Amino acid sequence: DAQQGRISSFFKKK
Amino acid sequence: MLELRLLQGSLLKKVLEAIKDLVTDANFDCSATGFSLQAMDSSHVALVALLLRAEGFEHYRCDRNLSMGMNLNNMSKMLKCAGNDDIITIKADDGGDTVTFMFESPNQDKISDFEMKLMDIDSEHLGIPETEYEAIIRMPSQEFARICRDLSTIGDTVVISASKEGVKFSTKGDIGSANVVCRQNTSVDKPEDATVIEIQQPVSLTFALRYMNSFTKATPLSNTVTVSMSNELPVVVEYKIAEMGYIRFYLAPKIEE
């Protein structure tokens, strides 16, 4: 099954 | 001191309805640029970014940058007390622990104020990089909402595949499968009814329909929606807010292990 990605792994903390 | 007067109060009511189920608590940031918000859902899969530009307000006073933590369900309760034609003014003092929403009826014969307690919210602000998307689809927002709603009765995830031929929404579930293909269509009477597909290269991504359906709660804000995708990146589902700004939803794709 495909795994759900997390948005925080694509966009870095400011 | 902060004082923001919005003639079209219904816009703010619609914004809250669009985000309150996705995000529980959020900081509203007020600066010279405008009234904005960035927040993730509790599982950090989706992110919402809202901007209401200062120029869109009839009166906009923000003496210093202010971040106001609000429970969106409570804010929605208060804004539901405003009439659809009411003018809404948001007021707060620097360093105060409350925000006041003032509602004025169009003929000024009823004026209400609702004071809400603010809260301290520890939120991460993420930097969203400028991206040249490989596929940009603009279509009627109601059509997009319809597709998401229909497919979610069949399956839990949607594969969105965009190519020069069109954009295909596919799902599979226990009872069967479904595909909806939308082709570019610009021969329409009204520009907002058009489906426009700009493709640099074919893109195919898988998303949870539960989130897509949640984003479509912003449909009343705009006749059109723009879906921007690049392979292996979060999709952006954007609803423009006339004359004022936008609400953008970012959703991380599902990735094959």
C-alpha cells in the first residue's frame, strides 16, 4: 500500500 | 492596536467554514501586508495558507505585527452570528488576550460585538518554496468538488494524472473502480466555466480523498479552482478570494514503498 507523506518533510521549518 | 473593517463580511464567514474542519487552532498573523494564516492539520499531512491583503479591507490599521491564536471552531461560532450582508470589523489591542468581532448590518440599524478569548499556540511556520509546477489545471470549483465527492463514495484515494490529453481522476474500492477524465475546454460562454490544462510534463500523483473533500469546503469562495502538481511534490489546491487574496491547501502525496 502507498504510504501517506507528511507536509513537513517537503517544506522546511522557517 | 489592530482594526480591520471588511465590507464583505461573508468572505470571512466562508473562510472559516473552509478551514475549521481541517485545522483546530491557528495563529492569525496581522502585518502591513495583510491578515494571514498558515497551519497544518493535526497529522501534518496538509497545510493551509490564507492571505487577505490589506488593500481588500475598507479600513486596515495594524500598528505592529500581531499574531493571534484562535480556536477556529469558536471563531466560526462567533462569525455565524454575523449576517451574510454584515460588515465585519476585527479589533484587538497589542498584548491583549481577546479579539473583538463587530458586526454592522448594512443599514446600520444593528451593531453587535462578540469578544473571543485568544490562546497561546505553539505553531511551526514552514517555508513554502516557489515552485514551477509541471501541471496546472484550472477548472470550475463546483466540478472539482463534485468529482472528489463522487470518487470518495467508491474509494479512499484518488490518482490524479495530468497529460496533454487531459486530467484523469481515478479511484478503486471494494465495490469497484472509477475514472473521470476532464479535457481542456475553453469554448465556454463564461471564462469561469473553462477547464484549462497547462502541462510541462505528465504528472501522476496519489492523494487521500478525505483531505481533497475537506479542501472543497472552500468552493463558495471562488467559481474556479487551480490544482498545481509536480511529480513527488505536494499538490496545491488554490481558491482565489476576489480582490483580496487566496486560500491555498497543500497536500502531501501518497508514496509507493
